[in-house]
Amino acid sequence: MPWAGTGSPSIEILEKPVTHNLPSGTITFLFTDIEGSTRLLKRLGEDYAVLLAEHHSLFRTLFEQHGGREVDTQGDAFFVVFPRAKDAVAAALAGQREVAARSWPRQAVVRVRMGMHTAEPVVAVERYIGLGVHRAARICAAAHGGQILLSQASYAVLADDVLPDLVFRDLGEHTLKDLDRPERIYQLVVPDLPSEFPALRALGSTSPTPAEPEAGNRVVVAEDSVLVREGLVRLLRDAGFAVVGTATDAGELLREVAELRPSVAITDIRMPPTQTDEGLIAAQEIRRLYPEVGVLVLSQYVEPRYATRLLEEYPERVGYLLKDRVSDIAVLADAIRRIADGECVIDPTIVSRLMSRRRRGGAVAGLTDPEQELLALLAEGHSNDGIAERLGIDRGNVEKDVAGLFAKLEIETSPNDIQRVLAVLASIRS
């Protein structure tokens, strides 16, 4: 489909598909995602939403045509299952050909990487359980844009099928992150698609004695979406964090924290079974039972009441970020390290939303622009040193400006950074 639009796109709200009665028995998992999606987003701006909507529409149609069942979708990534491996291959091939042939917004070059694995997993109510899912996700992560990779199991199933014009290139055995057994990986080669790629990426170390992670670096990740969880784990490990455990629900998160005692536990607010506030309740329980463990709560929605609820009860070693921040690993890493050091972190969007409600009246409305910027940084949890670094000014000047701001807002000064954040938030809300 040629690109024909230039105006502001309408952003499609992609809800998690209904996944009752998932296929069982021997099935093939297919994971896909767009390589370099962050770069595309920065380049295209609003047009990226149009590209993403077209990408989703294209792949959903192809998956349905080839008998696939969509299990999960997050951002530009798909997790789909097929009762037959050859249908997964046919869908993957059709997708790569369509992507290569289309004209995308602003002549963007779109490359999709794909990985598949055949297994017989345990089927829960709305998800698959077993290492097969993780193996398929890791194989996809090892691929480059335009590349289709298969596990040994998928190759073995397909080897007996008559598939004209298809060649399977043996890429040898590779150690995938977090998986003990090496995987022999094959690449699908067809005449009308690119077949030469760099060495596989995102592979784990073969060292039998990994280095002990430094203090403050041990993390547990709780997220029920396998795509989000695997993506977050990969980002954190690439940034030097030791992800010592993962969980798919609040109960499992509490068990992992009790056993592993990480520096920081990361959890979504909405977790099974009700998808309401189980993650937030688990975060509060972790702070109550394990004061040395920090908690970073992630949310897809701007919900100031959740942030303030968590901070007011357990203000130290806590953070609240929107999931959009996860793609910026520098922001995420900074938040985790600050929480591990005993600070609190609040998403700038939350602070901005709170302040915008008060700018129409009250003390906040009377602040100058520099004073409002300073107030926002204080509300986000930054120390005087952190503010000085961000604004490029001396710490002494920051101390003077903070003292003047507090006097203007009639906030009682406190040497404790956490209490200062709470006082600022209370002032904004009052």
C-alpha cells in the first residue's frame, strides 16, 4: 500500500487480544519486531503512529490468513502461535515480502526480525508456560531486521515437508541468554529476500563463572506480558544490571523477592488476575516486609493517585514511571540506581499533570517559569546535586533558589530529600 498521508495520524489503541482456548499440543511460537524502532520514531515523529498502525494491520491479516493466533502485542512486537510450523514459516515469508515491497511513510526503511520455535508447552488460562516461549523470544532477539531464524525443533519438523524454493542455512549452536542448553539455529533462505546478515546478536556469554553483580545492580522484573518482560530484561542486562528473577503475577513477585532479596523490584501496576492494582499492592507489601528492597512501579497510564498513594505510605526507595520511559534505558537505569540508593523517583509526566492543574490558581500559578521548572525537578525526586547537574549551575545557587522557592510557597524546609519531595507534592496538590 503506498503512503498517501501527510497530516496528523490517529493513534490506534492496541488492546491485548482475547486469548481463551489457546492452541495446545505441539505448536510453533513466532515472535516478530521492528529493528531500530526507536530511531524510526525519532525520525518520523507523528508519522510513526501511521507506520505502526499499517504494520499491525498488515501482520494481523497475514497471521489470520495462515491460521495464526495472536497471543500478545506490545508496541511494534508480535507474539503469535501456529498449530503447524509450515504455516508459521508461510506467514513469516509473506510478512517479509510485504514489508520489503511496501512504500512506508517518508520512505522509511522498515526491517522486521523474526524468530520461531516449536514446542509442547503448558497452556494456562490466558498464556503459555514453559521455556519454549522464552527460547522463541531469545531467537527473535538474536536476529537482524529482515532475517527469519528457526530453532532446531522447528527445523526438524519442517525438514520433512515439501517446501519449494526454501533453503535452511545451519548457523551452528549458540548460547542464548538465560537458557542453559545451547540452541542450533537455522536461517530461512529464499531467492527473493536478503540472505546475508551479520553474526547473530544478543547472545549470552558462554563463560561458566559469570562475574558477581555489583551491589545495587540486582533486579527482579514482574510483568505478565512476555513481550514486555523479555524486552525489559534484555534492556536491563545490556545496561549492566543483573536480572536475578522474573515473575508473571504479584504472588510470584513476592516469592521471588523473599528468596532473592534484589536491590530493586520492578512491577507493572496492573497484574493478573484482575488487572487492577495487584502490582501496586505487591509493591507496598515489599516495602513493608523488606525495607532494604526498592520498588519501581511501571504504568501504561498517567495515574497521579497511584504515585502519591505509594509515596505517602513508603516514601523511600520507591519510583513510579510510565512505560514509555522504558525505551530510554538511560532514564530507566538512572531511576533504578537512585531507588537502590534510597531516593524516590516520580515520572515527569505525572508531575507535569499535577502542576498543570494548579497553574490556573494558587501559589503555583504565581511562580516564574524558572521557579516552576525547579519545583518540578524537586517533585520528581532530584537532590540539589542532581538539579545542579541538570541545570548546569552551582550547588550553592540551587540551595539558594530552593530556599527562596520554599519561602514563597510557605513550605517548611527539611534536610531530608524524601520529606522534601513529599512537602513539594503536598504543596502542589493543596
